[in-house]
Amino acid sequence: MAKKKIDTSKLNLSLGKKRPIKKTTTRTKKVDSDEVVKKIHPEVGSKTRVSTPVKPRMETPSEPTKRVTLDIPVSLHKRIKMNVFDMETTMKKYFLELAEKDLKSKDK
């Protein structure tokens, strides 16, 4: 069977009418973020804010590391995740501490 030829000159390939881009207004004066927050949330502005120290996201390892991948059942993962959340730690720290504890007990 022969392929039908399509007359591309009759196709409407336009994306529609161009719309003008609205220009945003630029700020001429500096805005104090604390004042803006007080206007939006007056109860927050009245309280004294205590800054908490920011913890570094990742610690620099003292020695080279290896990546390990584990396949565990979903039910076990859920139990571990809930336990880790209650302990206010990470799964990485949990597994590292668990391995260290197990290895120390076997060395004795």
C-alpha cells in the first residue's frame, strides 16, 4: 500500500496569539523582613526569637567510606524508621551505631 502524502502547507503550526509579557515593578526602597513578618504575623513579632545554632548538613568523614545498599522488607523498614524518629536520629547514624555495638560485643 502506498503512503499518503500530507500537504504541510495547509497545516496550522502556530501556537496561538502572542501575549505581551507584563513587566514587574521593581522595589525602590529596601524592605526590612522583620517588619514585614510583624505585619503579617503580629503575635510572632511580639515574642523574642531565640536563634538556634545551625548544624552542618554532612559531616566530613575521618576516613574513606563505602556505600552499602540493603533490601529489607517494607514492614521492617517502617519499624526502623519509627524507632529512628523516636530516637531523634538518622537511619545512617542508627545503622552505624548498631554495627559498632555488634562488632564491639564480638571482639570481647
